[in-house]
Amino acid sequence: MPKKKTEEIDEIAIRFTGDSGDGMQLTGTKFTESTALAGNDLATLPDYPAEIRAPAGTLAGVSGFQIHFSSKDISTPADQPDVLIAFNPAALRANIDDIRPGGMVIINSDAFNEKSLARAGYSDDPLPQLRDRVNLVEIPLTRLNREALKDLSLSQRDADRSKNFFALGIMYWLYHRPMEPTLRWLESRFKGDVLEANKRVLHAGHAFAETTELFPVSYIVPQAKIEPGIYRNITGNAALAWGIVAAGIQFDCPVFLGAYPITPASDILHEVARYRHFGVKTFQAEDEIAAISAAIGASFAGMLGVTTTSGPGFVLKQEALGLAVMTELPLVVVDVQRGGPSTGMPTKIEQADLLLALHGRNSESPVAVLAPATPGDCFLTVLEAFELAVKFMTPVVILSDGYLANSSEPWRIPEISTLPRGAVNFHSETEGFQPYIRDPETLARPWAVPGTPGLEHRIGGLAKADLSGNVSYDPKNNELMIRLRAEKIARMVSDIPPLEINGADRSDLLVVGWGSTYGAIHAAVEEAQAAGLDVSSIHLRHLNPFPSNLGEILKRFDRILVPELNLGQLTSLLRSRFLVPAEAMTKVQGQPFQVSEILDRIRVKLREEP
């Protein structure tokens, strides 16, 4: 047969969708790994149901994985997929409105029967109308998959589990992705007929795409021009886990992670547990309170204490976090935020725990708060959190979220020599020792490890007397200690780098973001600037204390827009603290901002009178 045409394109966004048992997350992950090895820049967005197994073929059970890859620098998984792979009618119905006009939709035509259509909520066959809207490619994936495996001793049910890899083989051919990494992974994971089945259908899908007339063209996305170095694909949770492990090495101090499983933070505990040979200790506690209490105890005993959780668990940890504030021990608390309130939407995206992190405890109980901007940034954020916690002897909260946790990007593995090396200095001098004597620069109290002769001291949650740490109910002493703890957090500003502005120092509009909104804000502002719009942006990693130049920057702008995945928590802080006309752009739909949403609001704001 004549050789098919190939076209070179700059970028493409693909969304794999199907039932939660169809292996969409695995399919997307394997495609992502091959894409990273092909040298493209990429961003992903896994989106899966909270139910362990919703009824098959229903909208509630639809799982999706979107990947955007390019020959250029990109920062989001794209607003709209160019290609949608739908394994059943429910997957089609849940995602069809998102497809780019004129995009490609690949369906498993075997799944589009009367029963499945009804289960997905279709009263009529949607395919005739769909053929006029998109490039519809109908492939009998189930039958082709079964045909490829008919001579293996697998049940029909087990054979059908491989059809996601048939589709993966199709996409590998269509976009010139290497199959070898996936084949190596299969050989390391399976054996016997299961291994043979997955390898066979991966090759069969690739061969089908190459020979069928359904795909007259394949596409090449050239390698991205990125900074030289060794890269790997990384998720935010993996980066947080590796940062925790790295902290033990960089601070030359053992790490203790106390955690209770909770979506979407559980993967951090799982990943850290794999690296016990680096001296890190993991403890899966019976509940959230026990997890943080154990981490506080480990810190008291001279380890780097850390606990991980999500919003509902973070609420339960607040009393113990107040104990860490009172005892002034170094502790890192990671909150991987999710949709709420209450149990909420465990697998969906939100960043609405900012005020909880700042003010969720009784009385005046200040902690430092950091928020990573990208999956890769999670690694350095953990190291910085430990650095601040140890230097200032105080708890530090990291606010990640479900988007950063599960999405991935190419991450340049840093040189060890470039990583911060923290100093852990346990107090050893007995002469003149008092447990709450303070460093004149940081106001940190001594870290006196229990069992050290001559350094015995009282510790607990009752109010502390200045210097001695004895229980005190003296009114003036109480105010002194509260103000000292607040001042200690405020003095961290000297260790925080000043903000840098993306764009002009003065413009018609400043867009302010924090946490995972970075990608969408950055892309929208860059697009607006390219169109000649007078707009700048800043992004906050440090939310308590704020960078020293934040107020001065805000005062330069008459219009300030703050996109955040809550109802305006950072906006209210900026307005009350700096008395500036910040306007919230809010979204609480369990999904990240689209670039177009922010770009449209920028255009609207610039048309308004200041």
C-alpha cells in the first residue's frame, strides 16, 4: 500500500475517556511517559470519579485523562482537547461539549448499543448529528481486541481489559510516539498470557492505524527546545514525596512522616515509604490527629517531622497544629486541597483552604504558609518549608491541591549542589539554658532534644512563661508570648525573595495568582501581552508572610484581578491588608481555570474605567 502522509504540527491536546474500569488513567500515563521521552513539553489533567467503582456505563463512572504536548513551552493541559477518545456513550456524553470545533472523536463503536445509550442518558443515537460537527472515527475496538487475542487462554472479560492498549497503539502510530517504554514496562509488570495479551494488542492497534483508511494522515510534533539537562516526568505528589526524602539528606537529619490515607494526598505516603533506605520513617496512623501528633513527637525527639493530608483531615489536625505553635517545634504540614466542604468532591480541584491554614486554630496561632505553582515546584517548596521551619522553630503549611497532585510535567532533575542545605543545630550548652530563650535575629527558641543531660524542660499546650517555659497565667506574659510568636513569623520575610513582575512595572491591569492557578494565568497574560494588551502579573508562593515588596507593587496598579479557585479568599486578604481595589475572579466547579476564561476577564477589565 502507498505510504501515508505525515504532517508536522506544533501542539495537540488529547483526552482519553471511558469507564472507571477501562484503564484511562493508565493509558494516559503511558502515553505521557512516551511523550516525555519523545522530547515534547507537556501538561496533563487526570480527572476521575470519587467512587471506587460507579455503575458501569454511567456518567458518574466516567474517568478521563487529558494531555497537551507541544514543540513549544506550555503551562496548561489546554482548554479544549483536539482529539477525544470515548470508550462508551457515557464517556462521549460527559466530554463531547469540550471538544474543539472540527476536532477528532474516536469511539469504540461496539459500545454504542441501545442499552449503553440508554444508560448514558441518550434517548436517540447521537452519532448521526455528531458526524456533521466533528471528524468522527468509528472503530470496533472490542471486536478487534478480541480477534487479536482469540488464541490465548483468557476469559472474554480478561481479554476485554486489554482494549485500552489497543487504543493506545493507535495513538502511538497517529502521533509517532515510541512504543518501547510501554513494552518494557509491561515486561517488568506482567508475565504469561496477560503480558502477551497487552503486548499483542498494543502492536495490533499500531498496525491497525497504519493500515486502515480511517487515518490517512499521521502527525509529528517536533521536540521542544528546552534547557539542557536530565528530565523526567513528575507529578506534584511525587515531587512532594521526593522533597521530603531529600530534606533528610540535605539537612543531615532523619525524617518522620506521619499520615492517614486521604484522597488526593495518599500517594505521598506511598511514595515516601518506598525510600526507607534513605533513613525516612513512615507511619500510617489510625486517624488524622494521631498522624500529626506523632509527627510533633518526632520533631520534639530531634527528627524532621512532617504530616500530609487533604482538607477534611487538615481540619482535624488544627488542635494539634496549635500545640506545635505553642511548643514552637519545627513541623511541616502538607494540605493537598480538594473540593468541599465536608467530604465534598474528593477527586476534584479546589484551593479553598487558605483561610483555614491562616486562621483555623483557636486564639492567635500563626504559621507560615507556602503554595507551589507547578508539579515540579512542589519539590523545592518542601525543602524551603523545612528550611523555614528549622530556622525559625515553627510549623509551616504547604498548600498544594488536587490539580498539582495528579497532573504532570517534564521536570529537570536538579544538581545536588544547587539544592539548599539546611542546618540542624541541636542545643547542647547547659550553662544558662532556658527552653524559651530566643535567637535575637529569628526569635527561634533552642531545639533541645529530650534526654540531653542538663536540658530537661517542661513542654505542653498550656501557656508558657517567657524564657523558662513554665506554665504561666500572667496576663502580660501571655500577650508577650503571643506577640513574639507572631513577630517570629513576620521576620521570615527577610528569607523570602522579592516578587518579580511578569510584564511592565506599571500597566493598566495586574493579575495576581497563587498556587496551581499559575499555568492558566501565565498563559492568559502572555497571550494578552502578545495581542498588545497592557497587562502584568505576579504569582504568590509565600502567603504568610507576604513578600516584602507585595504592597508596593499592588499600589502601582489601579486595576487588580485575582483569579482563585474559591470565593475570593486571597482577594479579601489583599484588600484588608493593603487597601487596594483587588477584584476576585472565582471558580468552584472542581475544575481548573481555562486560559480563555482568564483572557476574557482581562479583556473585560481593560474596557472598564479605572
